[in-house]
Amino acid sequence: MNPPAEVRLRLTLIIPAWNDGDELSRLIPAVVRLKELDEVIVVDASPSLTSSEIVRAAGGIYLQADVPSRGLQMNLGAGRAAGDVLIFHHADSRLTDQHLNAIRTALRNPGVLGGAFYRKFDDRHPHLLPLEKLARFITRHGGSFFGDQSIFVRRDTFRALDGFASLPLMEDLEFSRRLRRAGRVAVLDPPIRSSSRRHLERGAWRTTFENAALICLYRFGCSPAILHRWYYRPRTLLPNESSFSTQSLEELGGS
């Protein structure tokens, strides 16, 4: 008797966006052509309709979000997704079929619930290289996953965990902590090439220390709403904090 054929997992890419028109114009036409990817969803909180035109013209699915909050945006995208695996990806990071094949290979083990990729900053700033090695060590030894590591998770697991918490910031750390507790995760190569634009604008070490301070403050109980105001100063006003009350995935469009 021949062994049963392996079931092909359907992969959905979910991209939260806010004023990312330039990045989306480069990313979306490229990812919709990836043979290993089945669906691309952009959840955009920008006031302009430019992103909508970019996404739909390339063959992606466009959803409009009311407020720029990645957790809420990614939950909205997950509620619309048809894939067996959800991949949460930043608009300024690169994705290839190599990454998607790595996900498929990892998830052949039914005990693996999800995971993320190691990070690699682009080559415009050599001072970021030591940070890359440090981040790799921390991630390999149980550290939290960040949004620019392209967190992936089985859809059933995502729903069982009630998706991302309704936090204005640190939703990726909070979710990755629950994902690690739920079962086995995989941290994969090739690394995701992440943009260093914030490091270049503000300085590599300054940005690193600011990010570390944010994480420490969050873990010591500082309100994510306060951290959101500080992190995004002065680019955006914090949406009404009442909109971040606990909501289930069903309330955000899931089933």
C-alpha cells in the first residue's frame, strides 16, 4: 500500500500597513507571484486610498482598518484568511519562496505550532551586524518573536489562542509568549531581511537601546498605550484607548 499523499498546506500572508504605500508598491507585486504562497491580505489603516489601488491591481486582498494598531489589523486579516497557515509580515521586509518552503518543511512535523524567522538587517549600516548576532542568540534561546521576524502559525492554533491581544503596542511579544507556551515552535533560516530605516534615521545604537527600554518597561507592567504614544511620537496620535478593550477573534471578523 502506498503511503498517503502529503496534504499541501495553504499559506496566507497578512500584512498590517499604515502609510506604507512605497513599501507596498515594491512588496505586493513580488509576493503575489510567489508560487508557494496562496493568498495575500493587506490590512491598511492609512487615510489615503493609494494602498488599496496598489494591492488590488497586483491581485491581493485589501481590507481597511479603522485605527493603526497592528494587533487589531492582523486579527482582522486572520478573520478573512482562507489559509491553513497564517504568516504575519511587515511591509518593509522581504519574502521569498525559500522562506515559504522553510515554513512548509517545519510544519511537516505536526507537533510544530508555528514560529518565526531569524532576522537580518539590510547592508546599509555595518554597525547593525553585532545586533543581528545578538538577536539570533536570544531568539534561539527562548526569546520573544518580533513582528519583523514574520511570525507564522497554524490557523487552528491562532484561533485557539484567540489571536493577538488588543494592545496598541507589544502585541507581537505578547502573542509569541503564548505561542511558545502552547507547544513547539520553530525558528527558521534563511533570515528575514528587515529594513533598517528606523535605525538609520535615529542611529543604530540609540534605536536598539530605545527598543530595549520599551521591552523592559512593558515587562515591568508599563501600559502599552503609554508606550505606544512614546514610540510613535510625534507621527501619530494614539487612537481612543477604549478601542483596545479585550476583543475576541470572532468580534474582529473570525469564526
